[in-house]
Amino acid sequence: MNQRSGSGWTGARVFNGAMVFALCAFTLVGCSKSGLTGYWDLKVPNEDGTVRNTYFQLEQNGENLTGKLFGRSVDGTPLKGTVKDGAVHLETVPPERKPGAPPNEYQYRVTVYEGKINGDKIELNNVTRKINGTAERSTKEVALPPAPLPLPALRDLADNGLVRTPPMGWNSWNKFAGRVTADDVKGMADAIVANGMDKLGYVYVNIDDTWEEGRDAQGNITTNRKFPDMKALVDYVHSKGLKVGIYSSPGPKTCAQYEGSFGHEVQDAKTYASWGIDYLKYDLCGARVIYPSNEETHRGLYQKMGEALQASGRPVVFSLCQYGENDPWKWGTQVGGNLWRTTGDISDHWESMDKIGFSQIAISSYTKPGHWNDPDMLEIGNGGMTGDEYRTHMSLWSMLAAPLIAGNDLRSMSDETKSILMNKEVIAVDQDKAAKPVERLATEGKVETLWRPMADGSIIVGVYNRGEDAATSNVQFSKVPVLAGKRLKARDLWSHKDVTVGGDHYTAQVPKHGVVLLKVSAK
Ligand code: GLA
């Protein structure tokens, strides 16, 4: 069992916590001058044997509670609540919603806790996530994040030469979140091969958050019981001809509150190399509560791990995940990055995918072979969107030359899901060697027409209907300079048929939230 699980941010602080706990002995009144005022550690056991700690700083004033929540990716989320006859109610106070924000963007969610005081503890349930735990008295030292560690002087790291076309593969988070196990990962590797997805380029099998346990006596990162033998798992996936990705954070804790690489970057990179890891997704989360968000700091945090990976001697794709803060597309290459998230998390519904996808066009020129904008993983096949919406998702990501990292259960895909994820002609757009930027051709009401030149001289034209009704769009190819004045032919990449072009026009019938994707070239 992890020596840090159930403790605070650092092992040494366990002792402080224990001592204060002992002094505070067994009555709430004895512990605090004003009831619940002070620091609390809500411990929730995870199913994998680790413990999730959430820290509350509370201030009781009569029956009213105010305070802050620590231990999440946001430092000190405000809390409000009440305590009456031993019953505790607490809820987070999210920031004011920005107009147009997707309905379930995480920072706007309210988390509600309900509990009962029980002796010197509070039996406290996270009602929103339906998880029960026990809150115990804690201390400021345990509850608040540690002081920052020094960051390296900024310099430009060498290009590792990997992923000359956008990486393709699978990641566990969108479908499995914290429930992913080694058997699931093996199952995905098997399914990739059985479906023939590897032949299309899907080669990275990426384990996201919640594989971690803690650190052993030498400070080496350890795996929890869902991943009993990481080396054996990696060997298995490699034996299928595939590659393996893993996940960590520059902070002490990941987004799901598991062990991060803070202060252990070099050691962790060596461990990954000894397991045979080929890809690291490095997620800011826990570092957010320690360091300010600015370009210099983010570059320092990511350069530190970029250097550690390069020093490990193993070629590792380096995937930056800091949600697009401080324009990583401008400096991601310099820290050794191969891809960088450009936005917050995607979720499996139209508003989220639409908002993320169409916000990428302006920065698409930053994408270059080996260095990719990453608008987050695919939700195709997860059930929250229609077939047309998923075809738009695949078409848009491909036009953006975005990583194609499937996020569904590959063991049980419908024929339609397979036909979307495994559309060779659309994948070829994504994987085009020239990696030229996408541009807008026209916007008519809710219909957006985009184009991108391919290495073979053809032009991909995507007609996207973002509206709520089916639309007819008259696409004028001559607006694309290289097509003007030429006799043209076109192929529909979803119907897999050549279509007739009348002069320089094509009339596209586009369903609600759907797409018509054409490959246009001179006859
Ligand atoms: C963040 C990332 C997600 C996922 C989770 C894991 O939210 O943006 O993609 O990795 O953390 O906790």
C-alpha cells in the first residue's frame, strides 16, 4: 500500500497530521474554538486500494459554514454550507458561467456534500458523485499544497523525431475514467488487431489517469492493484506490434488525485523507460495549485519532464496537457512536445465537440509534422452523439490534422462506429504528410465550409452543418485559388463515391450537425 495514500501532499507530513489528530482527541469541541472551523481531510477509498483525499478549510459562524476546497485541480474552490443538529451541508460555489459555455464543463459544476458529525469525525458524502467518506481533522500543512520546486532555465530541446503524422491510437479516459484495468488495456490491444485498426495507423494504446499507487521507500512510482505488473502489460501490448502510453502530472497529484511526478521527474522517466513506455500524457492538474499559470512557468514545468524523457534514452512521444493555457502551440515544440492539448476536456455531446472543433481553425497553422495541436480525444462510439455528429467529429479532427485517439470500447463497436473510426479515406486526410493548415472557404448561416490542401495536390473540402435543420449548400470550388479555372472531379469520402461537379459548383445536402467531405482535384 502506498505510504502516501491517505496522507497529505508529502509523506513527512503524515506525522504532523497524526500528532495534531492525537492532540485534538475525540471531541469536536475540544478540537476547535468554533465547531467545525479548521482543516479537514475527507478520505474516500478508491476501488483499487488507494485513497482519495479532499481537503476542506472550514469556518463556522453560528449555523453557517464558509470555506475552501483543496486537492483538486483548482486551488481553493470556494465552499458554502450549514451545520445544524449535527447535520452538515456543503457545496462548491462555481465561478459565474461564461456565455456559451457547454452545459457540463467541469469548472461550472456544483459539488454537494452532505454529512453527519460522528464524534470527532464527519461522515461526509459527496452527493453529486455518490461517494461516501469520512472527514477527519487535518492541519494546514497537510491540507495545503507544497511550496513550488525550482524550474529549469528555459532552452530549446531537440526534436525527438517521432510522430511525423498525427498520433493514432486509443486512450482509456473517455470511456473508463477511473475504472480502467490492465485487462481492459489488453482487451483494447487485442481488439485493435482483431478489427484491423492497427493497419490503419491506430498503434498507441494509452493508459490515462488512475494506474498509479504511490512511491516505494526509494521514491519509485508504484502501480495500484488494477495494474499489478506494468512491465508484463507493456510487453503484452508490444507483442501485438502496438505501442503503450502512460499518464502523469508535473504536480504532486493528478487530476483524479493519484500520484504525480512532482520532484520525481527524472526517476519517473527512467521507470517508464524500464517498463518500455512509448508515450507520456503529462497533465498539469496538480501543478496548478502550486505554480502560477503563465508561459514561463508552464514551459519550465514541461521542459523539466521533456529533458527527463530525453535523458531516459527511450524515444517517448511527449503529449502536453494543460488545456491550451498560455498558447502551448507557440512553445510546445521547444519543451520537446509532440502534441499539446488546445482546450479543456471534451465530453460526449454535440455542444462540447462543436465548440472545441470549430475553435481550432485559427490556430491550425501551428500544426507541423511531429508537433500537433490536440483538441482532445475522440468520443466516437460512446453513445452521446448521433452518427452524423460522430462523422462530423471524425471529419473535423481529420481536417485539423488532430491526433486520432479513440476513446470508446473497441471490443464492442457497432458497425456504424467501425465505419466512422475506420474510414480509410478520412484517415488519409488526417495523416496527410504535408500537414497544411485548414482554412475557411465560406460561412453561410450555420453552414461552415473548410478546405485543406493535400500533399498530392488535391483539396479536401468539408461542408459542415452546425445548424438544427438539414441544409443545402452550394459550394463554389473556384474560391480555392488552386482550383480556380480548372476542370474538376470530386469524391465523397463518406459515401465512398465519385460525385459529379457542375463547372466549379457542387450542391451539398448536409443533414443537421452533419458533414459532406469531398476530395477535389483537377481532371
Ligand atoms: C484531465 C485531462 C483528461 C484526463 C483526466 C484524468 O481532466 O484533461 O483528459 O486525462 O484529467 O484525470
